[in-house]
Amino acid sequence: MNNISEGFFRNSDSEFRQFLNISKGSTGEVKSMYYIAEDQNYVSAELALDRRNRCQRIMAGNSNLMQYLKSTKKPHS
């Protein structure tokens, strides 16, 4: 969420897309951490699966927003 917020307040859509991409990568890291947490028995398999699925939905949402911004990019004058 912080990466998205930082990118939103930058000067351009391209910078915003860059921070959306960083956010997507960070979400992938969290998803990976849930595999580790499950393997180490810090969380149940059910909770880990739920959180990985949530991460996947967040990454998909970021990708969709990035595609939207790319498709609505205004041509340079």
C-alpha cells in the first residue's frame, strides 16, 4: 500500500506504474513468506493458502491497473 501511495503522488503515470510494479513484487514476497511460515508451522495450511490467494488477487489488481494506465496513456504533443 505504501508503494502505491508513493507512486500516486509522483509526477507521472509512468512513475506510478513503476511503483505499482514494485508493489506487485512486494506482494509476491509476502506470498512467498506464507509458504515459509506454513513450512515452519507458524501458520496453518488453511490460513497460509487464504493469504496466498489474497496476495494473488492483489497482484492481479495491480496488473490490471498497470494495463489500464498503459492503455490510456496520452500521446505526446
